[in-house]
Amino acid sequence: MTIRQHLLLLTLLSCSTLFAQQRLSLTREQMFADFDTLVYTIKRVSPHLPIKKDLWRYDAIREMKKVRKNIDTVSSDLSYFIVLQTALSLAQDMHTSLHNQESEWAQTQYSAYRKIRNGFKLSIGNKYINGQYTIIDPFVVQSDTIEIGAVVTHINGEKVDKYLKKHLGSTYGITYDLARRKFYYPGFFRNSETIFKEKINFTFQHTDGRSATHEMPTHEFTKYLPSSRYKDTTRVELWPEERLLYIRLTDMEPDYTAFILTQLSALKSQMEGVNKIIIDIRDNPGGQDNAWTDLLAALIDRPLSWPLVIDDYQNSAMTKEKIESHGYSNITITPDNNPLLRKYHFNTILNTTETLEPSPNSLHFKGKIFLLAEGHYSSAGSAVSVACSNPDDNLVAVGRKTGYFLGIGFSPLVFTLPHSKLRYRIAPSIEVTNVAKLSDLMHDRMEIEVPEDLDYYQKKFEYKGQPTEKAFMLKHDPFIKAVLAH
């Protein structure tokens, strides 16, 4: 038994101890059948897995099959639920995940798991910078101040990278550093093992070179140093001195876009002289594509066009009828003969040119529109993909890579396991537009890369006002400064 499997077994045994009063609702045969169905369906539907196997050197299906033997040891419904959740997490794709549970069994296990997870109060304000987990929100533990710039080096005596690699299935939201060939995630310390633990040991390397190891309780809030508290909101601001219109969109929600459009209408008469527009979608988790398409349509002066090629895996899930239900017509599904992709048995299910027309009330803005992005996902990633698709248009992507597979695709398909009735979803498509090498399939590149600036986090901590204020952003925000320098 490997160390990772041993740790998972300990987690399952912990679940069994905590929930010993729960009898198993499913037979061992039913549990194996559900697990096998889950893995088979992911393997059959997801086009990302064979790419990750070659690009990331990560075999998700092999890792899932390793987890299967743990079904022999589970003794509670919750511990079996965690086995299924682990298999899903090993796909390393947030679009391949649990989905809106309807059965009583699934709802009960999900609620029990969430209750335990929500009891985990420990947080460490860090960011993955240049291969290290760097503190950006200072805090105090056992009279030791962990300052901005300190680095988390170990967790429970293991190097963080090694620890995370052993917990790829128990941690949700992991991403991949292609340059350094390793997985990373700032929330590495919160997973389906540690939520059952009372304390965790962390080793920090201070900026002066000192190392310190501290035991931190998991059910107590971290003692952060006092700083300005603020809430970032969707908003529109006119910055006349800079001849700039700033739009903040926190989520790809149509209601938020509707609010922005109302604000734009009120500012239309004041737009003379504005030569740059910023759409800030940093940390936008996605939502609906029409949120960003409607916003762009309200700004552009002429039609915005971009090529779009989407594949699926062996045409196993996306039928002609499903594709046409998204508004497309005359669909022809053909094998993808791109020499780079031929070995994966992909089928091209969409090959078209998309065009976005200016809306009737568009500002007809002729200058540059800068899309600021970092930590974005899903439909927010689609917006970035469009911004990067044509270097000659006036839409410019500014930001940092995410390490996720992004791009435009079809909505995840929803499946239900036969015995537990657990509902889960799988991303069935992958954008292959303008792909010349495998890394292009991640669609996370930027037209203007913004390097990390640790001084920004220090200034943000020291600032007495709101760091979302214009004055602070103009002086210290590296994204805003990159736009102004363009």
C-alpha cells in the first residue's frame, strides 16, 4: 500500500468512526458497480484526460483505479461517498464534479460532508508565486508573525509539493504549473483528510531566512493582522483624468450585466475623450456566456469575429441533436485530422466563425478594450479565449495564466449512478482553435502578461482606505499600470 493510499484509508476509517451509527445502504457489489460506472463514463466522455496524460504526464484513470480497492474497507455511507468524490476529483477538472443532488442518499451524504468541511476554519492567506506558496495576508500564530513574503515550505513535515501530489484526489480545485511540471493549489491544506483533523503542522520560511514550525488548530479562525476590510462589487466608474472607463464584473451573471448596461446608458453622454475601456474579470468563476457577450456588444463599434473549432472524444456524448440544441444548424461531425490530435481519436463537432454584432444601444467605442483576468474559470475563460483569438482586434487580454484548461466549450453533461443515484457532470468538449502544440489546448495564455509584484500586497495591507478605490489602483495595481503603459 502506498503512502497516499494509506492516508486515504485513514480518512475513510475516520469517517467510519464518526458515523458508525450509519449502516451501509448499498451492497459491496453495488458500490463497485457505481464506482466502475463513474470511471468508465469519465473515461468515455472527457476529452481532456488523454491530453493531460501526455501534456501533464498525469494518468487520471490510473489514479482513479487505485482508489477502487478502498471500497473493500468502507463501513459507512459517508466514507463511500468520499471514495466517489475522490474519483471525480482525480479528473483534475472543476467541470467534472458533483452536481445538484436529488436522491435522498446523495443529499444526506453531501450534507454530512459539507457540515464537516464547513467546520474547518483554518485559512492561510497565500498565493502560488514562482513555484512557492507565498504569504500575502500576514497573521500571528503562537506569538510568531508570519509576514507578507514568507513562504509555506512544509505541511505535517512533508514538502508542500510532495504533500499535494499525494492528495490529488482529496483536494478540489487543483491546477497545474506547466513550466515547473507540478500541481499547485493555495488551499492545499484543506482536503477530505484534514477536515477530520484537529490540528495541522506548518513550516514557514520567514523573509529573513528563519524557519519556524507551528501547530495550527483547524476549527479556529486564523488570527490575521488588522487591515482594511472591503467587499469587491460589480460596478462602473468613469475616470476622466485618465480618459478611461473602468468596469468591474465579479461573476458572469446576466443580472450583473444588466446592471452594468444601465450604468453605461447613464454615462453615454460623458464618453467623449475616453480612449480606453477596462473590463476587470479577475477571480471571476464564470457563469453564463451571454453575460460577457452582451457586455461586449454594448461597447464595440463594429462586429467582432473569431474562429471556433470544438472537438469531443470519439463522438461518444455530443450528438448532432445536442449540438444543434445550442442554436447551431447544418452540423457535420468529422474526425479531427490535425496531425497533433489524430492519435486521440477526437471528432470535430463544431467548426465555425462566431460573430458578435454591436447592440442597438452600443457605445460604438473605437479604442482598445482591455480584459483583465487572473484566477478566472469557465465562461470567464471563454471571454479570455475570444480576446486572444485575434491579435488585430481592439480586444486585449491582460493578466496571468491559470493552469486550468479553459477555452470555449459546451455545457457539462449530467449523469446519474445506477445505485447510489449520485449525480455528477463531465465536460464533454475541448476547444482546439488554432492549436499548434498541446499546451495551446489549455487556452490560458495572455496577450499582455502581468508579472507578480509582492510590493502590491504589502501596499494593499498597509492601505487605510479601500484597495478597490481608483487612487490605490492607479498607484499600485500592476494590472491597471500595465493598461496605462500600453
